[in-house]
Amino acid sequence: MGRFWDLFDTVTRTKSFAIGNHRLILNGRATIGPNFIYLCGMFACLGLLVFLILDVFSNRIITQIIFLVLVKIEYLLLAGVGCTEPGIVPRKTASSAESVTPAPSIETIVNGVKIDRKWCYTCNLYRPSRGKHCALCNCCIDKFDHHCVWLSNCIAERNYRKFFFLITNSMMMSLFVLISLSLGSGFEGWKSWAALLLSFSLSLITGNLFIYHLKLILRGSTSYETVRGSLGESNPFSLGDWRANLNAFLSRPTDPSQVAVEDKPTNWKRSRGAKEEEEITSLTNEFGAEDPNVP
């Protein structure tokens, strides 16, 4: 595979490199995750579903056009979620760490609430306040929500909004097919019944996901924080009002990648995670750990 990536870099005139189980391509702006074959399977399954639905709606041109528009959006969002760098925190090499063992965790104050930041022995850094070391990706992820095997990527800081739009579009597409079939002139053959069963099942699944993640957005929380109950009753990351949380989710610019490079792989871009590291420099120095500033 090394020769393939060398050829890819030459053709695209970019750099590719690995962090954990991620292969970062196009100067780190896109990624191929650890379960990429599953993402390819999602593309293939969606393609089979499209052929089935188009055959069922063969005599309804307007319905086909609307359905194909939703399918195109679905493919774009699938690629966007699966191949967007989710928020990987740059590793620090073991040789750069001090010989003194760092404290297992330190406390950071966020809006008056103490947040424990654990030391990651794999990445040699203190995890971000909302971060987690993903075992499947084998790297620390900022604002970790969950790891989706089917999308071959973590859902986190930089692709969560796309993920929410993906499940929203999936729900709309399933409901559209279900309603179109229900308003049709009866069912002819097994394909119509198969399309009805699939659209009904997908409507339930995507509908539940949509409601669940919409609640998280309005609360300013993540799936990981909710399941662990790590924030308790007070959420220091919430803006205090569901309207403010929703507005921030929709309008807040996506943070630049911390691992994207310009000319050299070591020229890391700075982001909110880097600023957060600066706030704890004095704390980590007390324990003999290195300055945590991201270079």
C-alpha cells in the first residue's frame, strides 16, 4: 500500500499520512477510516435500494425525480461524514515526553464546573475536555460523540453536523417513499411490498435517531457524555437555552483541522483544542509533563 499512497500523493500533489488507524489524505483534510469497507457497503446497499424504488415507481416520473434528488443528497452526506477528518488530536511522540510520569488526570474549569482531563498513554497528551481516545480509530478525538462502524469514522467535532443532516435526509427519504407507496394505486408484486417494508423500517430507525440527536443538540450535549453521565445535572458546555444551542449548532463555523498540513506534516494548524492546551500549561508543568502546546 505504500507505493499506492506515494502514487496518490504524486498525482494529487498533496501529502497523505497515518495517525492511529486513520489514513489522512489530501494534506489531512480527508480521511479513510478503519472500517472503510463498511462505508463502501453502505454505498452499494443504497444503490440497490435506489434500483428497487425506481422500478416500483417506474410510471411516476415526478416521484422518481424527487427521490433521485434525495438520493444524491444522501450520497454526498455519506461521503462527507465518512471521509471528513472528525477532530483528531495530534499525537506527541514518546521521545518528546518527560521521564517523569504525568498525573493520571488534571482538572480544568469550564464555566465554573470542574472537568477531569485524563492522560492518554497512547497519544502522550491530556485529552480535550470533551475528547476521548477511540479504540477503533486508535487516536484521541475532540468532542467525541460516538464511533459509527457503518460510516467508518468517529462522529465528533468536525462532522457531527453533517451526520445530523444525514439522518435527517435519510428520514425524509424513507418517509417520502412510504407516503408515496401508501398513496399509490395498490401494490403489484413483491417489489412493492419489499419497498414498503424497507421504507417503514428505515423510517422508524432514522426517526428515532433524529429525535435522539435533536434532543442532544438542544441540550448542548453529546451521546458519549449522556451515556456516561459524566456531566451530572449541570452541563457547562450548554449555552443555557435551547434556542442558543440550536443556533450555535447550525451557524457555528467548523473548527479547522488540527492535523491538516500546508507544506510540511509538522506544520499543524491551531484550533480551539490548541488554545485549551495553553490554559493548562502551568498545571502540567507541576507534574513534570512537557508543555502541552500544540506546535
